[in-house]
Amino acid sequence: MTNGSIRLNKQAEVNGMSSNGSSSRLSRRSFLRWSQSAMAMFGAAPFIGSKAEAAVPTAPVGEDYYDKLGVTKIINAAGTYTTLTAACMPPQVIRAVERAALHPVYLHDLQVASGEYLAKKLRCEGALVTSGASGAITLATAACITSANGSKPGELPQNAGSLKNEVIVQKAHRYSYDHAMMLSGAVIREVVTLDDYKNAFNEKTVMTNFFNAAEEEDGPQAQIGREQWLEIAHQHNVPCHLDAAADMPPIENLWKYTQMGFDLVCFSGGKGIRGPQNAGLLLGKKHLTDLALRNTNPNGDAVGRGMKVAKEQIVGMVAAVDWLLEQSDEANEKEYNRRAKIISDAVKNIPSMQSSVVVPKIANHVPHLLLKFDPSVVGVTVPQVVERLRAQKPRVELNPNTGHKPNQGIPSDANTLVVGVWMLQPGEAEIVGRRLHAVLTQKA
């Protein structure tokens, strides 16, 4: 199966069938066994749309609380964005989460055991399941402050001002997640040039932060490269944290950066790894991941106390890593290209339409479909297409780079639709193709 694609094995269609010389029939007990198996397999891909669009199966177990709460479902042709609730978990991850929910354990024991297991799987010294990549950044910062000062976790953030607490960041790498570092009481020391960087280290420096996806852009974004950044920090015996939140695939990234020498690396758990959305990974040197653990729940005086990861999220992340390591980047890319072709074929006869596929260099490193057209010829604009797709049920949500200038390695413009295909459920590529054709042929 590719990217968690869920297909009912033909053998399951005859599972439990009796052949006693007469016509086969399905006993009540066999039917229940079969239906439970099918429900588990289809659990990650809900039925959506009209009868004509019933190719995508529904989760038949439990009440549909989206419907009960009046929350509109979407077809995710965007990507693993937090605002769109990121990825859907594969069936084996869902089953692991469900089973974990049935039994209490000591949370600390689970954190330690899961960290040891993940570290072996991901070829690093230490690992910790966190509350998303942002939570991992906070805990990485707390660990580095605690390490540099030999202090107790309970001193952060209130006493950070009297401690070593500076984190060096390139100006081109400043972002909203600076706040995740500041939560631990860190002060950001901004640098631009290589000389700035070399001169920024002082007795208060505890960590450097490198935003991995920033190297995707040309020009000043790549002012100081990854390897040089790492080398200079280590010359000053300062640990380096790498934010690689959305940088899986390829799968090898999960050990590539720690093996390069980065002391700590964070990943989002609910994006390409396909774990729970509110989980993440902090990987790296064990003495630092151990300090990160001391700075998080269930420790009541820890800065990360509110960044709780429950037993379900921890088990879900472990199960997601197990699932992921069974996958193939090549097979997944082939499947994503197949979906892109289905959609591009559906609109290829639209006048002026040009289609292409692009794979961003670092973040969201998967095929994205670009559909470029001339609004004066087609009679509809990109914003109108977006609006019309959102007006339908379920909504179709395109990649946020649609209609904008090049960004995040995606060469879009005002007349380009960007379709992210990797989070589509089985059958949804066909739905997206039909919907796009319909709105592009509907005059304004």
C-alpha cells in the first residue's frame, strides 16, 4: 500500500464464507468478524460527497461528531497544514492509539521506554515524543539552558534573566516559532553575516537555532549554510538545534541531520510521519533529550508542563514511526504523481491550461501539481476558483501558495492553482479533478 492507501483485499470479500457444497453464505459471526476488519481498514478515510462521489469510504464506527457539531469536512488538496488538521493517521496507527486508550500506565515510564525505542529506530542517542514540533523547540531550548547553567528545570522561565539564556539565530531564519524558544526565557541574538555569527558567541550563549527550510530560498536566506553553521557552533562548544518540522519525506531525514552532528532536531509528528497531529519528535544527544524530558510533563514545576503528551499520542508516534519505516519514498512519489495526473487529465482541455509538477527542495518534499491558466481566456480567476471550491460540500482546500508569488520552493503566481496531492484520501483525486473542471468551465 502506498501512503496509507486503503484498499479492501479481495480475500476479505469472501472471508467467513462457508462452502459446504451449497451456495456460499455469510454467517452472522463471520460477518461480524469481516465487518470489524473492514471497519478498521477503512477507518482513516471517510465517505464524502454525493452518491456520484462515493468512492471514498466512511468510518462506520462511532458517532460522526463533525456532523453533530456542524463542522464542515474538507478534501485536503493543500498539504499537512496545522490549520487543516494536518495528516490523517494510517489504520495501524489508529488501532495502536485506540488500544493505548484502554489501559493506564506510568507516563514517565512510557516516555522513557518510547524514547529508547525511537532512538534505536531512528539511529540517534536520544529521543522524546513532544507536543508537536513547536513543543519540541521549547523543550530543546529549556534543555540547553538547563545544561549550560547546571540549573534545575523549575527555574525556567522566571529566573532565565539571571542565567545564560542567549540563542543565536540568522536574521533570515527568524520566524513565528521564535516564541517557542522565548517561552523558556531565551533571548534571541540575531546575526546576518558569517562574521556576525562568529562574533555573537559569548558567555551567555546556550544554543543556536537553524530553520532547515530557510535554505530552500535563494539569496540571503542561504547566508550561512547548515554545515558551516554547525561547525562554528561546535568550535564554541554550543549545541545546535535544527528545526526540520515539515522536512519528512525523505524518510532518511529522520536520521540524516543527527548524523550530520546536530545536537537536537525536531520534527512534526502529524505531518509526513502521519502520527497524531498534536505530537512531535525531539531527537539528538541523550543528555539533552533527558533534560528536555525533565522540563516537560508530568513534572509540575517544568516549563513544559502544559505541553502534555498523553499515552495515546506517545504510542501513536511510536506506531507511526514503525509504519513509516515500512514505506518507500519511491513508491509514495509514484502514487503522488499518479494522483497529480488524474487531476491534470481532468482539466487538460481547458483553454490555455498548462500543468506541471514540482517537488520543493526541503519542506513538503513531495510532488505538487501546478495548474496555470489565462483568466481572460477561461473566464474565471484564481480567487474565484478557490471560492467556488470552498463553497461546495465537502470543501476542496487547495495549497495556500495558490495565486501567490513563489514561496517554500513552489513557483506559483497570480494565475496558478497549486494542488497538494499527498494528503488526498483514496478516490479524492478524481473528485478534485471533477470539481476543478466544473468550476473552471463555469463562467463568472
